[in-house]
Amino acid sequence: MKDQKIQVALLGLGTVGAGVYKVLESQKKEMLPKLGTEVELKKILVRNLQKAAAKVNDPSVLTDDWQEIITDGEIDIVIEVMGGMEPARTYILEALNAGKNVITANKDLIAVDGKSLMDAAKSAGKDFFFEASVAGGIPIIRPLKQSLEANHISEIVGIVNGTTNFILTKMTEENMEFADALKLAQDLGYAEADPTADVEGLDAARKLAILASIAFHSRVSFEDVYAEGISRITSRDIQYADEMGCRIKLLAVARNTEDGIEVNVHPMLINRRHPLASVNDSFNAVFVKGDAVGETMFYGRGAGELPTASAIVGDLFDTVKNIRYQCTGHVNCTCYKTLPIKKAGDKVSRYYIRLQVEDRLGVLAAVASVLGNNNVSIEQCIQKHKAGDLAEIVVITETVLERNFNDSLQILKTMSMIKEVSAVTRVY
């Protein structure tokens, strides 16, 4: 066993980095009994030394020179919380090649280039952990790699973006429209000034690529995930969903089917009795189906300074134990299969459609005929509000091939009796 003090470098002192610093400070007295050794935060890499000095007790640990860290043979572990692709990718690879273990929260990097990083860690025989890259403080990556390893995972469904979940919660509970709920989220600090990555589903897509790769043991990249956001959801759609016993949530859905992997992020109607339907505000949850365990759900804070730091420091503690017992690198990449990714047209789903149509006889029959001619079966068809010469109808389909549904939708949009296709949303 390695009994000397283990030294750590932290790359970045923003929101997450500051959280890691706080958790490490709060755990100082616990480390020796928990880990059997002391852990010292030796260096923190920052851009602005003067600004960062106000965040730490001892400014001497700060540096703006990466070489001070990479050339320091006493530093065993590097924690990367800078974010972005570069220079984070270069620093991680250099650290691994220099014989240092690495912990990161960088979902963008893992979703796009995780394989090369894990290959580098394997070659170096070092730990490369990234629990905080998905769902903040919720343990999900380690459970998938270890606790649920005896399962064949068939499906993962998650609410993995707190911003969009907060917006949809406000739209549901307070009858707000999207723009107003987004502004509230920005005012409260839940949404960025540019919320595109969140509200268009891109953040969730990156996280889903990571989860699907681990769960199905086959590489899934960010580019493989179809992403659709919530900006077109209206309070009226949420009202209709409620009348049908459903909630609308932005769901990240990964399925391992006989024909390949499906990976999609989009708003969906989900039955209010499903556990995910009750996940509100900025909370996250991941619902996993396995052949042995059945159904299980992981729930908690999906982001934030301290929840994310909790996951990072958890990875740190595991790495420290592995260093002491000389078994770093024993948890490697789990992608030992090469499964196909299903094309969009080959996927199946149920659909909710809201249409503005002429208020006259034969319209419902015409809509049903178009759908039926394209092998789209109707589960429900309800006429809703009238406004002048127009009526609003809502159609729920049975499970159909996406290509068949899209073909019928294109025809519906050309029909003179249909004035507008107001909404199209999938149904879980």
C-alpha cells in the first residue's frame, strides 16, 4: 500500500471548481479515517490569479502555468473542471501520458471524444473517472458500470437537464408560456443568457450518448443522438396532456433493440403515474430497465456547485483508494460491442398531433384516411375548441414507424381543409 500523502491538482475554479474546493475543505478531517491517507490539494490552475485568490484560503496553491502541474511528479491526480473541448482534451491526455490519474466533469468532451481518452487511460494503467458528467450529483455512471453490470440493460429514460425541467414545470403548474418560463429560469440562474444548448436538447443529447455507451457496451457519440427541444411546446399542449392523464417532459431515451440502438432526446407526453412524471423543477432522474433488476430509478440534483462537486470528490476518493492498493486502471471502457445505430425512419413511437381544421363534415374522416393509408393507426381522435370557421382536433396514434408517420404528416400539411399543424409531440 502507498502510505504517503496523495497530492491533487484542480484545473479550473469556476462554479464547479469552487464547489470541489469547498467539499475538499469540509472533508479534510474525514480523509484519513475514510481513505487511510491524507489528500492535499497542491495546485489549482486558473486564468486570473488575482480574481481566484479571493476564493481560496491559501493563494500560494494557485497557478496560471500548466507546466507547473504536468511536470510535478508528486501530483498523482488531476481534476479537470474547466469545461469545453480545448485545452481540456490536451491537458487530460498529457496528464494520463505523464502517469497521472484523471477525473473530469466534461460531458462535451466525453460525448464526442471519450474513446480516445479512455484508451489513453488504459494504456497508462490509470483511472479516468467522469461520474459528474451526467446528472450532477446523482450516482449513475458507476452503478451502470458496476452495480448493474450483471444486467442486460434494454432501456434508459432520463430527465437529465434541470433547466428544461424547471421551464416545463412552471408551464405545467402555473400555466406559463415557454418564453415567460424561460425568462424566469434565466432570472433565477437556472438558464444561461444563451439557453440554446439546454432548450434545444443538446445538453441532454451529450449526456444520453455517455449513458447509452456505458449501458449497451457499444460506442454512441453525440452525433448519433437525435435532439429536439421544448421551444415549440405551448401551455395548450400541456393542458391537453393533462386532460389525457399525462405530463410533458424533455426525455432522453435510449433503447437497445434487436435492430440496433435508438437514441433520442425530445419532449414527450408521459403518463402521470410513471415515476418520471413527478420529477419537477430543476431535479433530474434516470430510469433504467434491466433484465435482472427490473426497473430502477436514480433521482436527485442534476447540477449545481455542490451536487456536481459531490460526484467529483466521490471519484477522487475512489481513485485515492485505488492508488493506495495499486489497482488504478481496473475500471476501463465498457464498449466491447459494435452495435448499429438505428436510422430515424426505422424508429417507432406514438405521436400526439394538434391540428386546426375547417369545421365541416368529412374532415375527421379525411385525416383518418391519410393516416390509415400510411399505416398509421389512431388510438384517440378528439375534437376540441372551435374558433370561427375552424375547429381544433387532437390525434393520438398507436406505435408507428417514424417514416410512415412523417409521410402522412407531409400529406396532411398540403390539404386545404387543414389550416395548420399546430403541434407534433411524441408519446412515451
